[in-house]
Amino acid sequence: MPSTRPFVDPVTGELNTALILSEAVPLAKLIGVFVAGSLVPYTIVFFGSESSVLGALLALIGDFILAVGAGIVLLYVVARGIQLSSE
């Protein structure tokens, strides 16, 4: 039994843009949450304490938020890909 390709309309063979957008919007929101969360410490460092111990600590916190966010986004993409392949 041939497998169907996700995001491709099996009848016409064209890309299903509605399905692509329905998958891209939650992913973009998830990425946006972590970027917005990391902007808080980076903004404090940029405007307040760029050359102090507190600035270095806040920069590390921002990096940590981005690293954890990247991991969560990758896990989401893999899990969603597995779900789509089984449909």
C-alpha cells in the first residue's frame, strides 16, 4: 500500500496550503513564546547592566530560555511529524 504524502492533495497532487498554514501557525506561536521570554532578560542587559555580573547572569538566563525553547520546539516537530505520518 503506497503511503500518502502529508501536505499534498492526493487528488490533484498540489500542496494543501490550508493544512500547511494550520500546522505552521501553532509552531510559530510556540517559537514566539520562547523568543518573547528571552527578550526580557536581554532587554534588561542591553539597556541597564551590560558590563556587570548581573548582566552576565541575565544573558545566561536568556540563552538558557532559548536553548530550552529550541529543545521543546524540536520535540513538538518530531511528535507532530509522527502523528501526521500515521494519519
